[in-house]
Amino acid sequence: MTESEFIDYWNKEYPESLPINHELKLVYPDRWFRIHSLPESKRYAETEDEYKILLDRQNQLINDLIGEESEVAISFGLYRWDSINENYKELIDFREFQKVLRIDLQKERPDEYEDEMYFDIYVKTEKWENGKRDEILKAIADDEIRAMFISLSKKCVIAPYDGGVDVIVDSTQKRDSLKNKYRDWLSDREDGL
């Protein structure tokens, strides 16, 4: 995926939001739902069995949303201070991901960010394979990195976090159908968090 392809897609499908994971659920609440990665909404895995449950749930969700062997863009963003974070260093050093966008957060959100606060977006496009990105999913679950999976063809964003996965789909009807399918993995809270 080239820089212009990513930017064009994002601006067409998510024009009210920057490509920042945590913003999406606030901007698109009618297309958003969240699953929890562990039973009883437990936030962090502590045993190998819990990591297996977490990875099984997340892989099943991504398989259902994107489909095995379908193209997916894996994207992550780095704040200025993240560039020295060892958890991202390997991805950047090996050029696995391409930098496609630099966002001047102070310019975009002057009430929220200080001067010279930048957020660099990196993307890699590949075919989704069940279990192939368990290392990234586990690092996200352990709150070591942030990343999201974007399917251009299925028009969805899958944004794992430490505790679960936020999903943005292309319609309220699709969201409601998926919430019903994954009802056992949803939060008991009224707000879905």
C-alpha cells in the first residue's frame, strides 16, 4: 500500500477521524463494538492458557471479519517519544513497515496537544493468516505496542488493545449482527467498554 493509497482510503472511509486507534470508537459509535479477550472481562493474561484464549479469540474475530488470505494493512502510529521504545525498534529497523503519514497533532488538535507533537503512521500490507501475527497481538495485549488491522475490501478496522479488540465496520446493521454473534465476549457494561 502506497502513502497516497492509505491516505485516500482513510479520508474516504473515516473522514472525521485521524488514523489513531482510540479515536475511532468515539467518532463512529454507531459502527463500533468491542470484544474482551478474556472471560469475565479480565484485562491481562497471566498464564499460557489465558494467552491461548486471548489469541484464539482475536484470531477468530479477525478471520471472521477479514478472511484467511485476504489482504490486510497493519498500521501503527508512533508519538515522538515512541521512537526510542524498544518494542517498536525492530519493526522500524527491519523496514518491515513503511512510514505513510506524519500528523502534526498540535495543528490538528490544538486543545489536546502541545507544540511540536507529531504522530507518524507506519503501514505494511500482507495476506492475513491465522496465527501469523500472534507476536504482535500478544505485544498489544501486554500493552507494549499499539497497532490496528485495516481491511480495505471489507471496510473494517480492527484495533486490539490491552484487554480486548475495538472493531469499526461499515454499517450499524453489520455491527449489530456481529455483536449478536460475539455476545459472549462483549462487556456487561451498558456503554460497551
